Amino acid sequence: MSKPDELLVSVAALVESGQSNQMPLTVVTCGAVITGRLAPETVWRQRVSEVLTASASLGDFSAVFAAPAKKDEPPTHLHFHVARILQGTVGIPETGGMYRVAIADVSAWTMGDFSYSDH
């Protein structure tokens, strides 16, 4: 998208203001389908920082994510946690991951997330 979807920016702003991590969302971006729950950027950054801090080889990068997020402008990115990239009948990773997606790159979206079952 050349111009971010104003409705999606409003959804992201509500997630940011409420400090909630329960909003389920599925987006299409650059041909990939990503499904999961939105988190406020500060919560997302903190969790990524914690994961990196626990890593022997990636710990030095944790400070980048521990820095405070800018709050004075509308959101430009969606911050997913417990998220999967959908590929055929598989969600990668199975346990969910942390993804940051530029709102301007979202070509389609829907409320809710997708899950899989073998049955």
C-alpha cells in the first residue's frame, strides 16, 4: 500500500493506548499471511529484549529493543506476538513468534487469527 490504511492505524493506536496484547489480527504483507495477536510496541520490545538477554550469542542486541518507543506519532508498525506465518497447512513457527510489520506494507487484513488442526 502506498498510503497506510487509516482504519488499521486506528486499530493499532487502540492497542497502543490500552496496553493490551489480546487483539487477534491476520494480515497479508508482501505475499505472506501473518496471523497472531497484536501487542503494544513497548510490551513487544520488552519481550524481544528479554529473549535476547537470555541468549548467550545475542545478548548484546537486547539494549536496542530496551530503548523506549516513540509515542508522539500515530503507529507505523504492527507488533505481533504468538504469531505465525501461514504456509499451506502449516503455521511457522508452530509455537508462535514475534513479528513487526509496517502498516504501509499491509495489503489486506481481517480481525481474528487462524489456527490449525489435523482433525
